[in-house]
Amino acid sequence: MASGPRAAAPRWAVVGVVVAVLAALPALVGALPVADPSVPAAELRAAVLASADVQYSGYAESAGGLALPVTDQLDSVADLFSDRTEMRVWWRGPDDHRVDVITTAGETGIHRDARGTWTWEYERATATRAATTPLALPAPPDLLPATLGRRLLSEAADAELTRIGARRIAGRDALGLRTTPAEPASAVRQVDVWVDRASGLPLQVVVLDETSEVPALDTRFLDLELGVPDAATTSFVPPPDARLRTADQAEIVLEAGRRLAPVRLPATLAGLPRRTLEGAPPGIGLYGRGVTLLAVAPVPRRLADGLRRTLGQSPDAVTDDAGTRIAAGPVGLMLLDPPDAGPYVLTGTVTLDALVEAAAQLPALGGSP
């Protein structure tokens, strides 16, 4: 029987082939044909909206392509929508879950309970408590496929929904559902949500704008296990030696809205109806529906100055008599700063033309800090 290097070579070749096959298994499984039952789009959407209490554990990844021009106060939001975010999640319910964000620098655990959120920074041994507020800044749990999918489908009209086939995601059969916004002001071309056939959980969400085939946002589960996570895993009590902080989530715009003189915002802007935003000052307005939203807020002069400098550094920014504005994928941002009145910031998933139209419809804002 042969021995030595010549005999070992075939054996190692076989091992290499086996390793290659094992490495390719996830892709091969994902490529297998999936049955596509004739579930109506409206019925599939109803299953998604009913999935908030489905309990699970999993691993998700979000990839954002939005280079948002923001000031230093909002750099964490910019990172969230422009980078790749890896998340482990244990979901017992909307008010009882944990999401660990994994980076090369370490991990950050976000624990939600009925009173609010604890954020635990492992490497810094720092625990930050934040109360629940309707104006909280976006956080990694908001980008989970299940959370984002429910949010984006929650107000879609039946006429905006279509079925788009089936595929395998995280080893599970997923049925495709597309919503195409009807509002002319929308900068979102479509949102594709891939829904777990068994549970109704969104497994992947892909957002496309009007001008690019590269997703502005693509978030998906890479692994998913249905079942009830251990309550001890989602709960959190700061260690005795932890540094304790309280999050400053008054939000820059919330603080500004309370300090500035009240202003009566119009019932519609750029053809979008105003909607109720619980807990917001009267000077802050939210307009639109579903995936087409426009937010308007008065801002302090110092923030306007910083935002103007930031926008001015981008070659894509447009500055004219209407204001300074820029688009990052489907997200538009505009600074309205007339010389004889206080500044506004307008932002949302609307076109730049819609921002200009909305800015022209705003009342003059007097008194700026």
C-alpha cells in the first residue's frame, strides 16, 4: 500500500472537497426551490402584523448604504444606517427582549423591559438607562428584520401590496411581499419583505430608492430558532461595579421645540397629511403614511450652523433661495434658515422636490435660541 506524500495528496484532496462542500451548504440550501403557496398579499401582511408576540432567538445582519450628513450629536444614527450591524437577539415580546450588537471592538447589549431600555457596554462596564419615549433615536433593535418589517407594512394599503415569490432565508421557507408607495412625494421605490411561512415573522427586509439597484437598507436573519428564550437572558441588572448613566434622550429637536415659540403647522405638507405624534411639542410635525414620512422640526441656531457646515462639505448638496438640501438614498434632508426667522430641519423618505414644496408651505418661525 502506498504511503508518504504521494499517498497523502489524494486524501488531502478529498478532505478539501468535503470542506468546500460543507462551506457551500448554506448557499446551496438557500438556492433550493421553495414552494410558493398562493397566499394573498393582504393575508400575508396580516400574518406579519400578528407576529409581534412570536418568540425567538437568532442572529441578524443589517447593511445600510445611507451616507447621512449629520452633526456630531447624531453620529450614532449615521453609523447605524451606513454600516454593517451584526446582532444577536432574544425576543420574548415587544417589552421583553435583548439585542447584542457585535463589533470588532466588542459587544453592546440592549435590554428592553416595560420601563425602558438598559444599554450595557461590556468593555467600558457602563450601563445606560433610557425611558421609553416616542421621540427616541433609532437603535439597533429597530433594524431587526421582524421589527422593521412590521413597521414598514403596518400602514400599507392593499392596493400597494403584491406577492413576489418565495425563497429560503435562515434555513426557513420565506414568502415574498412587496409594498410600492402610492404617494408622489415618496423617494422609496419599493420595500420587499420576506416572511416566514410558518410564523409570519419577517426574515428579510430590502429597501430600494428611486435611482439605484443597490439596497439603501438590507436587513436579514442569518439564523433563527422559534421558541421562548430564557427570561434570565433578556433581563438585566447592572453589576455592582458598573458606571451608571441616564441617557439624554430629550432629543435635540424635542428640546428646541419646547424652547421655541409655538407655531401652527399646516394640516398637510407636500401633499402629505399631518399625523399625531404623542408627546411632541406643537412645533414638531410628522407627515405622511407607511414608508413615506416627512418630519419637520425647529432647531436651535447652533445646530443649524453645524448642520449647514456639514452639508456644505458634500459636493451633492444643493443650496439656493429655498434652502440647503441633500439626498442619501431614499432619505432627504433640508435646512431651511431664512435670514429673518428661525431655522427648520425637514427630513424623511421624500424627494428633494417634495422638501422644497414643504419648506415653502411652512409658517415663519420667530425667535431662535
